[in-house]
Amino acid sequence: MRSTALVKGFRQSAPYVNAHRGKTMVIMLGGEAFTDSNFDNIINDIALLHSLGVRIVLVYGARPQINANLAKHQCESSYHKGVRITNENALGMAMQAAGQLQLAITARLSMSLRNTPMQGTQLNVASGNFIIAQPLGVDDGIDYCHSGKVRRIDHAAINRMLDMGSIVLLGPIASSVTGESFNLMYEDVATQVAIRLKAYKLIGFCSEQGILDNENHVIPELFPTCAEKIVQDIEAQHDTENGHSSGTFRFLRGAISACRAGVPRCHLVSYKADGALLQELFSFDGIGTQIVMASAEQTRNADIHDIGGILDLIHPLEEQGILVRRSREQLEQEIYQFTIIEKDSLIIGCAALYPYIDDKMAEMACVAIHPDYRDGDRGALLLNHMRQQAKQKGITKLFVLTTHSLHWFREQGFEEVGVESLPMAKQGLYNYQRKSKILVLKV
């Protein structure tokens, strides 16, 4: 009986459920998401994350709601360098809009009604004076008035709430040590909280599926230096107010700082796509863009701890007769001959190099790529890694024995040869019943 898509998806997500449990994630949700039809699904998915043991700090923004409230009361509010100048009247409008959103989010997270994914659950939402603000002051002769920035974060108190099983909810309004209220940029709050809590992830939302390239394809992974270039392009292409108000810009600015301060990964997904948050966190390839200091996918030499993952990868190919069977004992003896490609602690590719030093030849064997990753160039990546290893050992030729991948190896420059071209020690081990094709590549 074939596994259903549900079973396959559940099995694929299992490693991530274990990896995320007990970790702290800071989620920044801009005010644009609250007016979208997908808002309820996002809140349900956040509650689902909490039920799976994820420690969640939700930081919300209210810029569109504040703008609407200001317009409704015919109260003007200007900007300087992308930051709202919050005078006394604007502060009242901002506090009203942010307060309404806080109550709405708390009410939605408190639901335990039928026909919702979190039926029968009880969530505690903690809000309070976890953030101490200070005024931005005067810049270029412009007084920001009640616009402020983060001065101090009571991260110990936030952690106590998280330890008690609460979702911590933070907004853009915070008080100072003098008892004044200030309007903060929520992305700065989220970034500083993620840094101070040493969060596992910072997650943001925008209208697109993530960062798009010139052909409107999602860029799955960016390093901070590349993200900085995108920020500069956004600043150059848009006026100060609109450019700085985009969800993409706000996320990238925060993600760059967070990554460089030690937050391992920052993810950007769409608030319009149902389930985008879950797909990003619980699938092999995700659905959005992540900003990372080090790539989530790495090629490295295998060690004894990788044996289980390699066996899981090659077993289906052995069952199909594509690879020669290897016992665990054999793999333990040969593990240091292997190179693996690892993504999110999952081994998605492997190959082994067996040198014949006297012949200046080496066999590339047990080449396997996870079925979900065969559309990429990971086979070529392993081959290049093998070639570098072979050169270091003084090897001049690589050879492979294959029954199913003849054309792929030819595409990589291998040429078909006879058994007599193999090292003498290998010729005696050649299985004439298997009739593997033999191909050689000059290193």
C-alpha cells in the first residue's frame, strides 16, 4: 500500500518537530497582515507551534492602523528618515490603534472553539512592561517627539513567562523610566528581543512569498552581505516613507542585525499564503527566504555519528538494486571514506572514495541523493568534492561502477572503459553477474 501525502508529510516534518521543541522563536507580524483574509490562519498556526513546544514571542506592528486612525481624526503625522514623528496627538492615536490590536490578538489566541485547529486548548498570553523605551531625540534639527527606541529589555521576565508556557505578546508602544510612552518601530523591538533572548529564529511576514529575484522566483537563502545589497536597492528605488514601510525592508534590516548578533536563522514568508509559516518550518526546502550566517546545507566529511543517516539514505537504493548492499558493520569500518551533504541535520547526499594509491586511481562509490533533492546539482557537488580529495592523495583518475546512472556520469565527463582499465585489485572483485558499466574520469 502506498503512503498517502499526509503520511509522507508527517514523516518529513517529524525531525523538525523534535528540532524546534523547546526553542525560542520571535515572530514579527506587521499591521498589514491583520487586514488580510489569512490572518486567522496565521494566528492558528502560531498557536499550533506553541502546542508543539515552541517558545513564542509575538511582536506586532500597527503602522497601517495608526495611519488609518490619524486620517480618521484628521491628524497629520510626518516622517523623517523613514521614522514617524509622533507628536502628542499622534501618540494618542498610536496607543489606541496598538491597544485595539493587542486585544484582538489576545482574543484570537484565547479561542478554543470547535472547527479550529486548536479546539480544546487553553493558551495563556502574557503582555506587560518587558520593554523600556527611550526617546529618539533630535536629528538634523527634527524632534522625533514621542518616537522612541529600545533602551532595555527585561529578558529574564520574558523567559519566566515562556517557562510557564505563555505566549509573550509585545507591541510598538513602550514606556520609559520617566513614565512617558513612546512609539517604537516593531521590527526593532523584535530584533532586539531576538538578540537578547538568544532566539533560535526570527520570523517575519511580507506580502510576497519571500525575497524574489529578477524573474520573480523566491530566493531560498541569503547571507547578510547579500541582504544588505537588497536593502540598499529598496532604499534607492523608493521614497523614504514607502520604502521603509515595506515588510521586506523591515524584515531584512532586522534580520541582518539579528544574524550578526548570533540568531542562527531568520525566515521571511507571506502573510497571504495559508500555512506558509508551517511549510517554512516543517519541510525540507521551506517556502520562503531565510537569512543565515552559515548555509543550512553543507558538504563535509562523514563521521561515526552519520552512519544511521547514511543507512536511511542508501537503503531504498539497495532495495531497488541500484547500490550494492552495505551492512552497518561495513559502513562503520568505511565511514571515514564518505562525504555527505547535510541540510538541517538531515543527510541528503553521500558518496565514498576508495583510493588505489599504487595505481593512482580511486573509486567513487555509493553515490546517493535524497529523492526530494535530485533536481539540483548536488551530485556534481559531491563529484567536485571527490576530485579535490583525490588530487590531495595524488590520484590522477576516478572510476565508477554503475548500473543505472551511465548517462549522468557521461555528462560529467566520464568515459566508458573495460574491466582491464580497473586497478588489478579491483578487477578481481568485479561482479560479472551485475554487469556494471565502468567509467573513468581524469582528475
